[in-house]
Amino acid sequence: MDLTFSQEQDELRTVVRSFLAKYSDEAAVRRLAADPRGHDAVVWRRMAGELGLQGLAVPEEYGGSGFGYVELGVVFDEAGRALLCEPYFATVALAAEALLRCADDQARADLLPGIASGATIATLALTEDSGRWDEPGIRLTAHDTPDGWRLTGAKTYVPDGLLADLLLVAARTPGGISLFAVGADAAGLTRTPLPTLDQTRKQARLEFADTPARLIGPEGTAWPVLERTLATASVLLAAEQVGGAAAALDAAVDYARIRVQYGRPIGSFQGIKHKCADMLVEIESARSAAYAGLWALDAGDDTETAVAAALAQAFCSEAFTKVAGDSIQIHGGIGFTWEHPAHLYFKRAKSSEVLLGTPSYHRELLAARLGI
Amino acid sequence: MELDFGPAVRDFREELRDWLADHLVGEFAEHRGVGGPTDGAAWEVRLAWDRELSAGGWLGVGWPREYGGRGLGLLEEIVFEYEYARANAPYRATGNALDLLGPMLLKVGADEQKKRFLPPILAVEELWGQGFSEPGAGSDLASVRTRAERDGDEWVVSGQKVWTSFGVHADWLYVLTRTDPDSVRHKGLSMLLLPTDQPGVEIRPIRNLAGQDEFAEVFLSDARTGADMVVGEVGQGWRTAMATLGIERGTTLLPQQLTFEREAESLIELARERGALDDPMLRRRIVDAWISVRVMRTTNLRTLAELTAGRTPGAQATTAKLYASTRHQQLGHLAQELAGPAGQIVGADYGLDTRQRSFLLSLAETIYGGSSEIQRNIIGEQILGLPKEPRP
């Protein structure tokens, strides 16, 4: 197992960072944050066409590049740093993962190439009004009819649910939890945007009224698939959180170097210097937590991944929020304004904290997985 | 997660595991986990254990053969430390010379110094103490005032050193001295090797808060050592000292982390016995303790992987000490809380159990090897590039 980054992985980071510096700079983030759909089709196509980011970890047989999770983690780290507003997390970390892990070769062959090419924006609809990420939280029902499966019920807090061309929906069937694919234009589907605290990642509420859906994988077998999908997404979200935290620290450090008070740069005062040092300790520790998850994913070790994923979410969520909050503090009054980008990171941190379950929930998952 | 470095290292690991299984028995096994980087307990047994290790050829795994080492590489050294800690073997009484002085001599010492001093270290024939800190120079080593003046073929050394780990046992000291009386701060310092068996050296033990003679204060009054006992260049002692401290920060964390993992496991066991896992507040702290030792493990693996790949370790190599030392203290507080009133009761002659000793000694971890405040300055200035504090 290689626990360092290879030269190729370093190069990937450099390429993605310079791409995002150009296409996801502060102006772009603010423009998309203010837009209800929050997506730039040109940038999305370039991400796929020039860099192959949507298909990075999709196997070659489905039109992807077949790279591993460490590579994908590098991209999410950079996406977090740039506060990328594109539906990348929903499409790649949630939907593509669910498809990759389901026992349905036909669905993979039908749906993954569109994701890999950038033609399909996709998401996973799991949470409902209860806001739960566990199996009992899934109440939406599906029933089999002579014309195929139909969904009835509602999903909410669905990342990029308004934008997605393809919705993967977890539903309860007579056989248990099952996964379904629903097209954006399906009959009986109503999509309502949810105005969000963090405007850089959109959410939607989806209502299904006898909506036709395609069963993915054997009926009743989806929960283990979803559990593994959530674990993977948790690790990738952790990588994104690390990137966001690192950017928040960089901004604070840059400011502390030039902002003069009492006749010298504030970064020369230990009160500020030590706070920045503590922020870096949080970030490097969070980086370890995220990397452990990426290594476990690349090693194909489901047990280790489940542990590392819960740990990564518990740890990285809090680290990002802490660091983003400290960054506002170091920026002083200017950091508390709408004009300054510090709040964008803080809000992304707070929303990421609950995106896949709260830190407390992940601690309980971890405790259960460790038998504590 | 296990480190796997290929077949040759795997054989080395097997040989080591077998040897440890055969030799870590009897009174050595009774002293598993005894001691620590700052712990003076069970000295005689640990010294005997070091001799056992020496006889088995396990001291100086990475040192050249001509000085009695095994001549193996960094990988084997890492595997040795890892397996050694995994077996919970007693802490090495000679650690100071093995981990600090030896690597320093190998790095900047003269050939004669290496030939003279390295073999007796590996044979456990000469024990060493570090004479860096002074009453007026703890973390601020540039304030060192101990003077050394040339007198013919000798240096004459006067001053006071303190916090000399295992100083009462030291046959030799490596001492940071000011050889240019007009110099200030880190200029004009030299690293001298000084025998303790002479009238000008007086060593008094200092008891630590766990009741052990862990360190000593050293009084030097016209103590003498040869002119050829300078390590590195005269006047370049600061550079030599910094090289040593870099080694110290890098090597002590791996075995420590495995100890912390064992402590976390035993903490969970204790919590289970006492029914504390049903208390959500305690369970949260227990999970956090487990998380922090797992994070330490991954951080160390990152550094080791970078070192073995020939890369310069990233920022985590510097942040690791601050993280580990503070989190270990939290773990100790939690363990004491779980132990409840029973955790306050000690044995005869202030005899501490492993948990109590580790908890109390953890208070030193945010002080030795550069205090947490110094660590934050280093991180802020050297890694983040923040401006230095103006000096008066």
C-alpha cells in the first residue's frame, strides 16, 4: 500500500487546482451561490472533457479512467478549497458510487457512461422529513405494477436535487430497502428548491406521486449498497472538508501577515500565531482522518472503510467548522461581512456537518462499528 | 493498518518477532510497558534488558556495522521501533544515546569520536545524559550560559544544567556550552562531550511529580574535557543541537503512539467493566479518545511513508507532537475519571500503577522536546510563514 502521494497524484492536484482557480474563483462562487440552480454548464463540461473529473474513478468499461479513491480524494480536496458549486459531490460521490456498488450490471452499463462523460448530472435521494440517514428513516414506498415500479412519498435535503437529470431513490418495498432510478422528467415528480444557509450547495425537496421508476439491483438488497455508498461519500466529503479548512487557514494566514495593528503585523502576536498553529494541527489531523478512509477504500477493505468513514466525518466536520470560524475571528470585523469570502467557508462547513449525518451520529456509528 | 515494506523487511520483522517472543520473558515480561521517555522506573531491570537486546544485536539496527550496528536502513529501524512497541517491551534505558547522541555523532561527529563512543553505546557499557537545558534556558536554548574555555589541550567547563534525563546514571554528558564569551543567542555555542567521573562534575537527582529520579541537575565547576571532544565545528553548537532535536521529535512518536493505542484499548475495557459505556457523555469522550489515537497512527504513517519514499515530510510531521501530547493528556484525565475514587489510591512508597504513572507523566509531554507554546511558534513561523515576534 502506498501511503504517500505519487508524482502523478501531485500533478493531478496541480492541474485541478489551477483549473478551479480559474473557473471557481470567488466571483464564480458568488454568482452561482445567488443562482437558484447554481450550476455553470460550460464549466461542468470542461471538468469532464478537459480533465475527466466526473469519470476519474469510474472503471474504463463504463467510460471512466479507472483511477482510485486517493486520486478522487485529491479532486475533492481541491473542490473544497475552491468551494466548487457544481453538482460534483452529488453526481460522483453519491450517485456514481451507488451505481458502482449495486448488483446490477445493466444499470451500470446504461447509466455510468453518461455520468463519466459529464452528460448526466445525478444525485442520491435518501433523507426524508425525519432528516435521518439510517435504514428506518426510509419510509417512501415503491410498489410493483404491471407497468413497472411506482414511487410514492417524499425525499428532502437532496443535494442538487433540482438540477439532477438522474435521481437514485431509496425506497421501501415489500422485500425491504430497494434502489430506484428516476428520470428528471418522470410523471408525478415535483421538485422544489430549498433555500439553503450554505448557498454554494443546493438542496431540493422531491415529491413522488405514483412516479414510474426503474429498479436498480435485486429488490430488497439496497441497504448494504447504500451503507457502503454513504461510507465512501463520507470519506470524500471529509477530503472536501479538509480542502475547505485549508483554504480558510490560508486566507487567515495571508491576512495575519499583512494586517498591521499596534505597529506590527497581527500574525507576529502569539495570540494570533498560536491560533493559526492550532488551526493547522486540526487540519493536518483531519487530513490523516480523511486519508485513512481513502487508503481503506483503495484497499477494498469494507470493514476498515466503515470505521474510517465514521471517524472521518466525526472529525473532519468539526475541524472544518472550527477552522472556518477561527478564520472569521482572525479577519476581525471584515471577516464578519457579506463582502468577505470567510462566511462562505463557514456556511459550507456548517452545511457539510449535517450533509451525511451529524458528528454525533457518526460517533455513534463509529462506536457501533467498534463494538463500544 | 500494517506497514508492509516487501520480503526482505518481512524476514527481518519475523526474526525480530521471534526473538522478542523468546527473550521478553521472566522479569523482563513483568516490566512490559514500564518506563517511558521520561520515566525512571525499574532502572536495573531495564538496563539488564538493554544488555539482552545488545547481545541479540538489536541495538543500533540502522547504525553502520563498523561501530557495532546492523548496517540496515531506515525501513528496518522503523519496523524495529514498531514491533518493539507492539510487543510492549520495556523502554530502553539507553534511549538517550541511541536516539539522540548516536544519530548526532553519525551525522556530524568526527571519525575518532564515532569509533570511540558508538561501540560502547551499543554494548551498554557507557550511559549518556543530555546537557542542554539550564535553569535560565529551558525551551530557549539560545540563552545557554554554561561557559567553556580552552586551556591548552582541554576545555574547562563551568555552569549548571538541569532536566538531564537519567543524569544520575550518566557516564558522559553531551553539553551545549558557550565557547565565545562575547557571543549572544545562538552564535558562539559549541557541543562538548564531557566525562562525569571527575571532581568538577556534581550530579544531583531531581524527583519528578510521579516520585521518580527521572532527571538530574548537573553542576559543572572547572570540569575538563579534551579539545577533541567538540561535536561539529567550534561555534556551531546550535546547528548540532537543532539537528539532535529534529531527530528527537521524529523518532519518539511512533513507539509512543502504540502505547497510547494500548491505553485507549484498556480505557475502553475499564469503561465496559464499570458500565460507563451506557453514559452518553462518557461514551462520547471515550469515542473521541479512540479517534485521537487512530488519528495519531495515521499521521505517523504519513510521515513514515514520506521518509521511506525519500520525501521531505509534510507539515503533519511538525504538528504531530502538539496533537499527540495534548490528546494523550485528555485520555489520561478520562482514564482517571473512569477509574473513579479507586484511581486515587496508590501503592506503598507512592507506588503507581501503569495508568496512574502514564497519566502523571503525560503532563511532561507538552513540555519536553519543545513545549507546546514553542511548538506553536515553530508551526506559526516555520510552516505558516507568520512573522517572528520582535525581539527587544
